[in-house]
Amino acid sequence: QTKSHYNFVVKEARYTRLCCTKNILTVNGQFPGPTIRVHKGDTIYVNVYNKGKYNITIHWHGVKQPRNPWTDGPEYITQCPIKPGGKFRQKVIFSEEEGTLWWHAHSDWARATVHGAINIYPGINSTYPFPKPYGEIPIIFGEWWKNDVNKVLTESLESGGAPNSSDAITINGQPGDLYLCSKSETFKLRVEQGRTYLLRVVNAAMNLILFFSISKHKLTVVGADAMYTKPMTRDYICISPGQTMDVLLHANQEPSHYYMAARAYSSAAGLEFDNTTATGIVQYSWSHTPLSTPSLPHLPNYNDTQAAFDFIRSIRGLPKKYPHEVPTKITTHVITTVSINTFPCPNGRQTCEGPNGTILSSSMNNISFQTPNKFDILEAYYYHINGVFSKGFPSFPPLIFNFTADSFPLTLNTPKRGTKVKVLKYGSTVELVFQGTNLVGGGLDHPMHLHGFSFYVVGYGFGNFNKSKHPMNYNLIDPPLLNTLMVPKSGWAAVRFLASNPGVWFLHCHLERHLTWGMETVFIVKNGKSLNETLPPPPPDMPLC
Ligand code: C2O
Ligand code: CU
């Protein structure tokens, strides 16, 4: 059932959730969007037609696209957006990935409703590293606003404050039966007793890290970010926006129906927390509707950082499946802070809605990224167009201080603005350390995502990273190979990768509000020496700005 050509028509459709009807942007009228099915190593073509009112781009999250940044998708990074009425034929090259990934819009906040799963089956003569599941089901988490998502974005940009929280978490597009008007459409997963199912779990939520569990059932994680992992059995999973997981579910309970539930994890200090829970039902065949209502599964408390990190840190790679070795000799060290910041309210305005009348921003190494809008960075790099970006992204924080202290002088809150990229030599081995700071708001977790690569996550910790101490405890034996990692609140995380994919690759926090505020940068991997280490020319129908 795999295909090599897809048509994605981006257009509005009317959807009703939470007793309200509105137009949302969809692909082919579907929400969540269509599932792409491929085998490892396949190349596909997707014709993207923009039949909506706004500019759009589509990104293939976690697909490395070797030597093919041209159709990677982030707007103004690797392409100009597809204008209303426009079309772009995107080539998607699958290489090492196997398991579950997803695709999503990568322009403004369109990804709230423009997203879908990518199932990557084993290569033709290969099998899963576990018994073949009886069924495979995507489980896609999302967030639903009653308001138009574009309005949520523009209002928050105008006010300078935090965007309004969503009105519900969704499982495969449905908030579930704890919400009014939702009960009859609650997502149902039908199973047969004694069978094993592969859940292809995607967190497509905009701003929420989630806990998920199923009543009376264990979940066995066997893959993350389209790489197999050591099987790990737990009562719950914790998954951040951008991450995907392959999870086995054994239908080994009495035939009945059981709740599945997803709820936000949030470490934000002092923020009001909305305790909403999305539900779905696991329905055994042959069971008749029981008399009593099923009970909700146990989920960790919304602010249980320990529960989140016990889970995240326990995921281990499967070394025999690694596409290349864990780099041990590092040629390029980069340490970057990831911070929430503020800018003063612009001239002529009394006050803004950020903390103390400021506007909220965010940064990496004290630079709040300014996205270009006349050219994209890949085009500027390829054609040597000056003035679009500068090569000034610092390899180390420009100022060293106790990043995770309780309070700071206010001057540290304000970053610089700029379009600064980091240039990497082809073939260099990179160690990248993310250092969280507690600058504004007291620290948060950041799911950091890199396009074009997977990285080995070799270390995590709380507090300040210490370069003479912490690397001695790195896991160089079985680190997970991921494309998105959660940097812990008031802590750090270290990754290693081989810069073997020439091109322009986006690096950003996958919490959409942090991306909007500037928590991102770009890695440019220079061309290698031989012809197959250099970029081919762009496709003929690249959208123009
Ligand atoms: Cu899920 Cu920049 O991507
Ligand atoms: Cu973030």
C-alpha cells in the first residue's frame, strides 16, 4: 500500500469541535492529514498545491533528505513559501529512517491543523526487530483552538504576551468524551484480545509536552524518531512536540473497553495550568458496552519533571541498528544557551503584555533569530547573495553566568536580534550542548529539533553544564539517535553528530511559541570535496519570494 506520488491540496475545510464550527486549513480536506506510507530507502514526490488564502510550506520532519535541502520546507530557511494558487513538487528522500515520522506545515502556525503521519516500513527484504504486529495505528496528538489559529498568533504578536492556550488536546483530531459535544466522535482503537498492535505515536501539538497512557495496559517503546530503540516497558510515555515513538500495545486484558488519555506536562513555574485531558477508547471486539464507565489511566502530575525525565532518559539506542558510529573524536564544539527573554515595549506604546510591560522573545546564545523575508537562506547561500544572513552565530555563550540561578540582573533578559548562522565543515564531528537558562519565567523544557540529521543524545543533566566534568559520564555505548531532544528545565543536554549532509538546516525549539519568538538558528554544512558531497541545483519550480 505504499505509493511514490502524492497530491497534497492545501485548502480550507469546515470542522466542528467543542460545539463550535470553523474553517481550518487542511491537506485534501483531512484533519489530521493523509498518512504517507513508504519503505525504508524509498524516494517519493509530493505535489503540493496551495488552494488556501495564505502562504504555505510543507516539511518532512525527521527525513534527512541527503543532499536535498531544496525541498525540506521551512519557510525562508530553505525555500520561499508557496503562494496562494501556487504549486511545488517536493522530492522526499528517505535514507536511514525506519519507524514513524510526520510531515507538517512549516509556515506561521499552519502546522496546528496541517500535519500527518509518515509510516516507514522495513526495507523490502527486511523485518521489524520485534514480532510483526497484528495492526498498526497512528496516534497523533494535537491542540485545538476554538478561535482561528492565525488570529491566536497575530494577537499574541501584537500584544507581546504569551499566546492563548488551546482549548483542548486532541487524539487523532478528537478531544474525547470528557468534552461537551465530543463524546460520539471519540477516537476508538479496536483490538482483538491476544493480539499486539504497533502504535505510531506523533506529538503534533503546538506548545504542549504530553504524558500518555492506557488504562490497565503497559506500553512498550521500541522506536523513537524513526530509529529502533531497546524495548522499554512503562505505564506511561512522555513525548514532546516534534517527537515520534513506536509503541507496542499488547491487548492482553479482559475484553472490555479502556480509556487512553493524554495530558500536558508543564514545568513552567507559577503558570496557571489548565488540567484538560484528551481521551480515546481501546475497544476489544466481542465486548459489549459495559455497564460502568471505564476509569481513566493514571498519569503523572502535570508538573512532575522527575516522571518526565525518568522516562526520557531511559530510552536507549540499539547499537546494531546504528547507521554510523557514535562520534568519539570531536572536531567542532558548540555550546548554546536556550533562553526565554524580553524586549522593551516598542517606542510609542505605553505597555506590552509580556512580563513587566515588555514583549516576550527567546534566543539561542543570546541571539533572537530574525527570519529573512525577501530571500531564503539556502538560496542566498547557494547563489552568494549578500546581506541575507551573517556567519556570526557564536560557538559559545557570549556571557558565562550561573544560567540556572534563581534570579538575574534585568539586563541579562534582553538578547540581540540577528540572522546569524553557524557554518560547519563537511565531515566534521560536532558536539552540540544545549544549556537551558532560567532567565525569564524561571526555566522551561525545550524540545530542540535539527533538520537534516539525527544526533546521538550522549548526556543530560540538571544545573549548569561543566565541560571538564560532565563529558566523562557521557553514554557513548547506546545513546538514542534522535532528531528532537528534550532539554530539561534548569538543565542541559548534549548531542553528537557527523556533519555529512551538505546544505542549510534549521535548528529550533519545537514549542511553536518559542520558535515564533526566535529560539532558532541555522547550520550550514559546506559542500564536501567530491561531486556526491555537493548540492545539486534547485528543482525548476522552486517558489519565488
Ligand atoms: Cu517538525 Cu522544523 O520541524
Ligand atoms: Cu523552547
